[in-house]
Amino acid sequence: MTITIRDLKAGDEADWRDLWHGYCEFYQTEMPDDITDTTWQRLLDAKDSTMFCLVACDENGTVAGFVNCVLHPITWSKNPVCFLEDLFVDPETRNKGTGQALISAVKDRGLDEGWLKVYWRTRRDNAIARTVYEKMADMTDWVIYEVPLEDVE
């Protein structure tokens, strides 16, 4: 399968939403429609340079995967860092290098734009994805803590 990586565009909405719903199902999460709508708009908003999405297209131009990213400043560098927040590949097209191609494209953008690093997280039990990630990145010693803030949207 030939994979092309490019920026998300408005015409990708149906494919992106189908994959997004698959991603949410994978993580056993029901995402409210208004959150999905807001995420879609943020990813398309050229004025919001903090969020972007790259898509992987097959030879027919069908979106077979996506990576949603958040670019942000940090206190330890003048250069921004990129949080690779969501990565999902259509189950029908997995094990063909699509996930690696998406991560590589994010890395290449970071090199071109002078980011300090790209980082992401995944569930401990996401063994298949972790075999890909461990070929492409270093697992750190950092532990993530979260404080849920109820009633915040």
C-alpha cells in the first residue's frame, strides 16, 4: 500500500470522523458530539497554530489514519514541543507502516520548524502500538499524574 501523508483539509471530515469514532471506541470512550465538533474545528483553524492534524491517505485518497497534535511552549526551552495527542490507523490498513509514517511526518515537521521534541503517551496495555513506539522513541522515566477537574469544558 502506498501511503501519502498530508495536512488535514475540510474534505476529510467524513473520513476523519469515522476514524475518530473508531479511536474513541478503542479507548472505550464516548465522546460528546460538541467535543468532536470543537476538535474538528480547532484542527482546521489556520489561525490556531497550536493544534494540527496530519492524515495518511491510501492510493485512492481515502484517509486511513490520523495524528492530532498540540504544539506548545515550555519553560525549559525557547523552542516549542509537540504533544502527539491522538494517533489512530484504520484497523483494515494496520501493520503496513501507516502509524510509523505519521509519526515520522510529525518528527520531520518538528525538525523543519525547530521544535525541541515530540512526545506522547499511551496505555500500558497497548502492546501492539508500543512495539512501534519503542522503535521510534525513547520511553522516559517520567510518571504522569492527573487531577480531574469536574464541570470544566
